Amino acid sequence: MSATARALVHAYLEREFIRQVEFLAELVRVPSDNPPGDCAGAAERAHELLENLLDLEVDTDAVPAAATKAAGMISATNLIVRRRFGQGGPTIALNAHGDVVPPGNGWTHDPHGAEIIDDPDQGLVMFGRGVAVSKSDFATYTWALLALIELQKQGVPLNGVVELHFTYDEEAGGAVGPKRLLDQRLSKPDLAICAGFSYAVTSAHNGCLHLEIVVDGKAGHAAQPSSGADALQAATDILNVLYEYRDELSRRHSKVPGITTASLNIGLIQGGINTNVVPDRVTMRLDRRIIPEESAATAESHLRELIQDAVAHRPDITVTINRILLAEPLLELPGAARMIIALRTHAEEEFGVAVPVQGVPLYTDARHYASAGIPTVLYGAGPRTLQEANGHAPDECLRLEDLRKATAVVALTLVDLLRA
């Protein structure tokens, strides 16, 4: 990295900082809660803001209603910004999602206010739903691209294509966002950087399996329990087996730093008709986190077998198992190392701290790029952890100095990749 290129990036981002913050604030002010997932309006506002920026043309992909309905959403529009530099070189996709979890209760700041306070310990901090996860990286990636356009004007040689993929279905699984862009061949990147946290480079993450278990029996009068087939009793057999299996999973450790063990959680149970009726149906949903060393298909197959075997001795009981979600783990692919090295090198210089390369126990849209064979890492604006950002919690926040520094890291990394 030449000192000239670094100085130009820093100078440009310093001049543009207020405009970048205003852009982020405008995104935060437009609700994009998912559920319910009515996100076309938020995409329209982002499209308008992006097209008002110098030299940026935005392609839109309005997701068909049938596809959004199948994803459990109302509307979604994907945005693609594509900019070529020079000749040849790689195509690098930068993906962030604009849909957010609903604000919920407990806020002390307006969740759509984009309020900025000057904290004596943290400097300027913006509050709002999505300000860290991950509307911030709409701003990070947009201004990283604008910084590259400025470098090109100043004669810095760059070769390749940078694409911004701004999607709106991460909270619903990413099927009509990144996965659709790749499946429909609307984009064919060689490398991908997805929304993450600014202090660490994320190279891997867990997968996730959601199953719905429907236990059907037969209603009967509570005065004669034997007149029915008790679905709740059968569900208890299943729960006992699943909780024993959870203990087993807690001893299954990952070798990826930042990821601990496989896990299982039963998060929802519904059933029964009334107190004086033998329960005829119980529905449960479980969440199985899959460490990178595991096979998602094997994990699902084993769970299905455990559940069916748990009630095999009850001929009057029927169990139906429906897959709600299957998110593959993110694995570090060959070719990701050059992104990791560049991001880590520039992050340590910009932030002045050691920057780890690690995995995270949650799952993200990055897996869709990796599943398509595209080397993928996560990096973006935000504090060290979701807890510091209050991600998915009241008073979600972002230190604006982190936004500026993370933008410089991404821009300088892109310079390295486009000059290689």
C-alpha cells in the first residue's frame, strides 16, 4: 500500500464524513422491520439516496410477490451498484442487509430517530434500530467505493469490479436476497465481504437448523384419559430425548476461535384444547446450531431419527417434522486468505489494536456466497461485540469513529485486491 493511496483515502473520508453520517441517519429513519418484512419502501429510499451520490447507478431487483411470501415476507427489493475500474481484475461483492428485527420495548432513544450524542468516553454515538446491524455497512461499503472512485480520478491504477449488494431479507434467511442474486446470476463475484464487526475479521460461523415438530394424538375427556391419545405425553418423551442430546452437543467443541460448541434449544411449544381435554396436538420448534466441523445434512438426519424413535412405542401418536430453516455453516474457502490478510493489516493500523481472525456462533448471509464457492469473509462497522452495540436489543448504537475507521479499512483492502 503506497503512502499516497492511504493519504488520499484518509483525506477523502475526512471530507465526506458528515455526508456519510447523514446517509446512515436517513436509512435508520426508515423502518424496515422483519417481521413483518415489508421492506420495499426502505429499499426505495436507499435507492434514491444512492443515486444522488456522484457516479453511482443502481440496479433494482424487485423480488416477485410469490417469492417474498414463501420467505415469510411482504415485499423486498435488492439493490446492486456495479463499478468497473480499469481492465481485468476480480469482481468483489460487498453485501449488507437493510432489514432489521423489530425495535421491541425498553428504548431510551427513538429507534428510528438516528439521534447522535457526544459521549465523553466513546465520542459521537448514533442510536437507532439497524444502526449497527447492518445499515451501518450500507454507509461503510458505499463510501469505500466512493473513495476508490476518488483514487481513480487521482491516477491510482486499479483493475477489477466492485459491486454493492444491498438486500433486505437477512432476518428471514437470505433466500430472496443474496441467494437470489447468485442463483439468478444477477451477479457472479470472485470474492465477497459481508457485513460484520469492525474489530475482528470473521472467517467462519455456525450453521443453524430450525425444525417444527407436530405431535398428533387424539382428544379425549379428562375424566377418562385413556379415551384419548395424549400428544403432550408423547411430546414429553421427545423433549426428554432432545435435552439429553443437548447435553451431548455441549461436549462437541469447535476448533474455530470464537465458536464454542454445538447447541440445541427448544424455543416454542404450543398445544392442547382445554384443561379438561386430553391434548390432541402439540407443536414445538427447535433451534440446532451447527459448528463448522459438522455436516448440516447429517445434523438434520440425526435429529429426525431421534425424534421419531422417541415415540416409536406409541402407535396412536403421529409425528410430523417440518424444516423451517437450514443455514449452512460458513467455512473459510481457499482464496479468502488474501482478503483476511489485507483486512487484518489495515484494521490493526487504523484502530491501533490487535485484530483477531475468528468465527462467530450466529449465522449470516455470508454463507450464501460461500455455498456458491465464493471466498467470503465478514467485516464492517461496529464495536467489538453485538453486546456493545446492543444488537437486536434496545438502544442499538454505533460509535461514528468506528464507522469512519472501518470504511478506511474496507477501502484500503479493496485497493490491495484491485492492484494485486
